[in-house]
Amino acid sequence: CLDLIDQYYEVAGSEADPFPVYEWIKTSCQNGSLYSCYQQGIMLSRGKGVQPDPIQGEELIATSLSRFESECESNNGIACNELAKLSIMSGQTDTALAYFEKACGLSEEEACHNAGVTYYNKKNGKEAFDYFDKACDAGNSVSCSYLAKFFVN
């Protein structure tokens, strides 16, 4: 479903009718996607593509976050990486880094890359280099490109 949503916005543009997107996210949530449940909560809270229901929206958000946290505590690297991305979106960079680092330690290569980007943006070159190196070693070609920048500059 999430791929379908990306394709919908790619074809229709960012001003597209959000109603079908809400329905797709709702279906994806019902099928077990925690990230979709979180997004459904955001859409309900803001009334984007659906009649606003802040109470149900906040419940979905809280439940999703709680499940992400539980999964992360159980050493699910994907859940830790998702928590980190949500932390970045809410401006909690230090919290995000802790989740990215944990996920990277659990062999989630995307999290290693994301930690590298976050450190890079914080102007911490040594930490950025180390995480890009881990991600590159795991096969993340974008991280390999970032590593090359260190040697060019």
C-alpha cells in the first residue's frame, strides 16, 4: 500500500485529493503496518483526507508509538529505525540518533546510513564517517557516495 501511495502522489502531484490516500493507509494499518497506523492517526488528527477525529487520531498515534517502542526494546532493528525517523520529524535529533545507533547495531543498514546523515548534518564528521562506512560495508551505495565526499573534500 505504501508504494501505491508514493506512486499516486508521483503521478497526481502533491495537491492530489488525499481521500484515496487515507483509505489506502487505513487498509495498510488494518493489515498490520505500524507506520501506516501512525500515518492514519496523523491524518485523522489533522483532518487531511478524512473528517477530523483528533481523539481517534491521537489514540492511533499513541498505540503505534507504544508498539514501535516495544518492538525496538525487543531488538527489532526496523522498529528502532522507524522510531528514529519519527523522532527526526518531531525535531528530537538526539533521541533519533540513539534509535538509529541501536538499529544499526542490530544490522539495519538503513539506520546506519540515517545515523551517518544525522551526524553529517550536525557537523560531526568522525561519527558520520563511521556510520557511512558501516552502511557502505552493508551494501548501501548512497553511503558509499557520502564516504567519497570525505576523501574529495
